[in-house]
Amino acid sequence: MISVNNAPRQLLRRLHAVMASASGAEQRLAEIVRLVANNMIAEVCSVYFMRGGEILELFATEGLKKEAVHNTRLRIGEGLVGHVAATGLPLNLSNAQKHPKYVYRVETGEEIYHSFLGVPVLRSDKVVGVLVVQNKTQRQYLQEEKESLQTVAMVLAELVASGDLFNPQEQQGATLERAATARFEGVVFAEGMAEGVVVFHEPKIEVVKHLTDNIPLEKKRLDEALGALQKQIDDMMSAEDISHQGDHKEILDVYMLFARDKGWRSKIEDIIDTGLTAEAAVEKVQLNNRARMQKMTDPYLRERLSDLDDLANRLNRHLMGLSVTAASENLPDKAILVAQNMGPADLLDYDREKLCGVILRDGSQTAHVSIVARALGIPMVGQMEEALLHVAEGERVIINGIQGVVYFSPQPEILQSYRENIESRKVLLAEYEALRNQPATTLDGVEIELLINAGLSIDMEGLKRTGASGVGLFRTEFQFMVSASLPRVGPQTKFYRDILNSAEGKPVVFRTLDIGGDKPVSFLKRDHEANPALGWRAIRIAFDRPALLRYQVRALLEAAADKELNIMFPMISDVSEFKMAKEILNKEISRHKLHHANNAANLPKKIQVGTMLEVPALIWQLDNLLPLVDFISIGSNDLMQFFFAYDRENSKLSGRYDAISPAALSMLKFIIDKCNEYNVPITLCGEIGGKPITALAMIAIGFRRLSIAPSSVGPVKMMIRSMDLSTIEAYLGGLLSRSDHSLRGMLIDFAKDHDIKI
């Protein structure tokens, strides 16, 4: 047990001496485990390294039987050591034998040891080994002991990097084996199709020197590197093609906040004080950040990890005097990046004329880098299997960013087929472009209004690009999610005014804050919730924190001076909640009129108030609700989730329930009929309106207004202009009484038989 303040520094000094010795790698390894065991008063210290990509082999031990060295092997996920390797996280147990992952290896003699602390040995963010200490007594190791063991693990990674422990064939074996597999499936983060050659995104910088005797020099180097990093981000934000893009600016603003964070700097300096180099201290702080953030339940917060990884890597490049843009300087034509993960600034480093696609091992659809990729029109697919990272640079690759499929070294017939598909898609996109100024009118003369969903400044370009008639849903929460504090009324007003001006007179429907659930904000403390989608979110937060809604409404009223203002409230569950929300709005309207009593031009010329219908309970209150609202918008994503009682983020349930089922369609038709009875306009928002086949079903049951993603406007408009509405209405009407799980197959067959372009 480490009980004196200078023990970590003593350990580092001794490690420095061992690593600097001329002894062979195995001898140095044996000396290190003895040193750690003595320093931590542990009866066992052992180190396991990866063999062949999936087997952990005991390479050295102090305390276990010597004959176990090079004989004890565990698969990834097997035993406690395998569990640490599989998760990449430390494991601290007072009674290891009670853990469900515990396995006994008779050759080790470890059955007498109870307490266990294991940490991963990481190289370029990959687990290459596991370092373990054990004691006979049952005890929980201290945080300081865990951090010391992690520091030793960082030093051990140097032995792996040196190549002294393995021969070249072993190191390359996994890569050579991987090259045989050509097809990968993943998740589409940004739509599109592309063919190109593999370029590895600049890998994580490997720290080769961990220990120092000159702490003041390391702090000076850190200060200079932080200054260079901040200047680099400033330059990136002022670049001509970035500074005018709203979402890039907003995301990089957050990025800059991270770079200037005094807490980050202070943590790095504290670790330098223990005797680590500045580079090693940066790596250590990020290792701690990663361990903490991977335990978080909020997806948004977990996704910020890639931003922090990127910043730490950039800072280390500055510390090492390496070109921060080296990866993008010699980019070949038709380059397709392959990476474990990347931050938004990483993507912006590359020449957009040469970059045509991105493939990520990790990532998510809501990560900042995915948002930027969609804004730039760069196809991106992620959440691939680990073997993705073993493909060869320069290899031919195809991205199908429509279906989420990637091919490496495709056979000639596959390559030719996809080239034809890519060309066909270009032709199709040109056809969509040709429809931009054409009405979305059916063959029998019924016009369907197509609007877009938006949430970023750049999304407003979709109005011009698609010819949509307005914004049916503007999500306002993103500005709050990227802000370290509650945005003030002034900046909110400017942002909303810019959105209305960019709409050039077309209507924009602003949804008030839908935060909470999977959309946390840093300035609002939240308790853990077992079911966040059903918990404290949206209008429920607004009622408990009314200043949030009042300031937002105040900003919207100011922004809409002499314009039409459309506001709707999310997650309304009963009529009384709508009345409460509208009362807050009315108070702000009265305040606004009083404040601008002498200048009528500062008042919105018209205010319309509606609600999202996402909660099934509201359906049975429509007779009381509809006389109070100016319009209704169906939040189809949440409504279907609540209607079928399934978590739409759960991959095990993906595709199990279908909005094109008799039950769901009948429910939606009931809502439409009620709105028509009260002459209240109704809009369908969400994903189900954005696919031609589901849009066909929605129009057939009575929707005449769809708010969809800008990329969906072309395909849906083409479908509408090829259909005879009366025919599909008659056909679908006869199917709603059936008990089928889904009517999708029948509608697809009908569309093909009637030349409807789906």
C-alpha cells in the first residue's frame, strides 16, 4: 500500500533506471514487476501481453509460480485479466474469487490471493496487455494505488512499442489474417456513396518518453504547446469556408472551451509534478477522462470523449514538434479515411476536394464529427467490428452510406456494380434537383406540403436546395447543449433572428426546448433516471425551471419582430400542461407589448401556438385540446416508441415494430380525422415521413403536410408526383382492419404494380 506522499515519484525514478538499463526486455520486465510489488506492498505483481490479437499470455510475475510464465494463457473476456482486456477499464476487487468472471489456473498458485487490482496496458488506445497486483487479505485498493499502477502500465507500453518482446511476424499476424475479410456492416452516420482508397487518419501519438527529472522544463513546454493549440483552433475557426457555417462555428466554440479549460491544464500540471513528462501527463489525464466518461449513461456526454481524445492528441503533437496537419498534407485523390474515432476538428483538417468518405470503428449519429460530415455532404459509416483497423492503407474501398455497408478490395464485379450504383445515384440526385421548384402534387391533383426539419444554421440551406415550403420543425435545443452556461436572451435572439431571415419569408415552426432524456445540458444538474425518455425532459423541465422557457420565448418574440412566429411545445401529456405553457407565453407576450408599446414594428405580426403530439394519452383528450391550438405536429419518433412501448435506441428491438401496421396507421388516422373535424392543421414530423414507402402510407391515411430531413425531400417528392392518391387511399383503407404485423410488403408490391417511385 502506498502510504507516503513521495512514493509515486520514487517508483517513477526507479522505473526510469530500469528502462534505461541495457538489460534485455524480459529481464527489465521481471525487474519492473518486482519493483511494483515492493512499492505497493503487494504479494503478487504480474503482467500479461497480447499474443495473436486475442490471447493474453503471462510474461512476468512476482509472487505467482515461475513455471506459469509463458504457460498461462487467457482469451479476451476470460477470467478477471481477460475481463480487463475486454473492457479496457481498471478492475478493483476486495474478493476476486466471488466475481463471476473469476477463473482458476492451477499452474499459477493464485488461489490464496483475494484482493485484485488490474489495469489495461494501452498502446494507441488499444489494449495490448494487463498489469495486475494481488494480496492475500481482502482489501479495496486506493485511488492513488490505481493511478500508480496505470502509470506503470503506460511505461510498459514502451516495451511493446520497442518490439523487443515479439518478433515481427507475431506483430503483423492479426493484420495479415484480417486482410482476407472484405465486407463490413455498420451504421450510417452521414448518407452518400463513394469509392476511393484507404487513408488512415493520423493515429494517436505514441508517447515514447514517460519520465523526467526536469519538472519546470516540462511545465514550460506544456505552456507553449497549449498556446500553439489554442492558436491553431482560432485559425481553424476563422478559415473562410468554416467561419460562415453556423454548425461548424458552434461546435468549434465548444472545442475551444475544452482547449482553454483551466481544470484540464491544472490536472496535467499536477501529474507532471509526480515526475512524468508533459506528453505522458496529457496521456494520463485523458486515460482518466476516458475511464470516467465511458461509465456515463448520457450518450451526449459519452460522445464528447472523441472531442477530448482529439484535443489531447493535438496537444501531444505540439509537444513533440510534429506537424498537426501531417495526415492531410499529402492526401491522395478520392481518399477515404479509416479511424477508430475522430473529433470534428480532425475532419475539418482535410482537403474537402480530395476527401470523399469516412469509416469509423466507433462513433455515433449524434457525435459532433457526424454532424459536420452531414453538413459537408461526406458519406460516413461507423460502429464497425475491430478488424476494420487492420485493413491496409491504399486498399480500394467502397462506402455504401445508404445501407451502412463497406467493401475493402472488392472483386471486379462488385466494384463495377457499385460504380454503376454511384453513377445512378448521381443521376437520381440530378433528378431530385430538377424537381426543386416543382410542386409535390399527385397525379390526381392533390398537393402535399413538404417542409424540412432543422436544428442548425446550416440546415437552413436545405430550404433553398430542396425547394421545401418552410421549416416544420426547428429543434432549438442544440444551442443549449453546446453551451457551458444558460444562453442569455441576447445571443438566443440573434440566433433565432438569423434563422428567420435565412428562411426568406417561408414559415418556421420553433419547438421549445426538448432537453433531458438523451439530450443533457451542462448547466442543469440531473439525477440518474432509469427511463430518461419517460422522465424529466422537455416541457416537464420547463415547468420546474420556468426561466428556461421564459427566456427562450422572450428571445423568440424579439427575433420575430414584424414576422410570423410559430411556437410549439414538446412532450405535452395532458391539456392542463398546454394551458400552463401557453400562460407562460402569454405573460411574455404582455411583457413584450409593454416593453415595445411605442413601436408596433417590434411586435410579431402574427403568433401561432401549437403542440407536439408524442404522448398517446393526449390522443384521448383531442376534443378538449383542439379548440385551444392553432396547429398540431405529430412527433412520430417518440409517439411510435411510446405506442409500442419499445426503446428505439435498443438494437435488439430495431425493426421489430412497424409504423406501417394496421394498429399504428389506425391510431394516426384517428388523430387526422379529429384534426379535420376541428379544422386544425396537422403536420407529420419525424423519420417515418422521410422514406418514400412510409410517406406513401402516411399520405394515404390523410396527412397533407410532412416535415422531413432535407435529404428526404427529393425522394418523397418524386414518389408523390408518381402516385394516384385516390387509388392508394382505396387500397390501404381496406387493409386497416387486418391483424397483420405490418402492411409494408403489401404496399411495396402495390407501388411496384402501379409504377410509384419508392
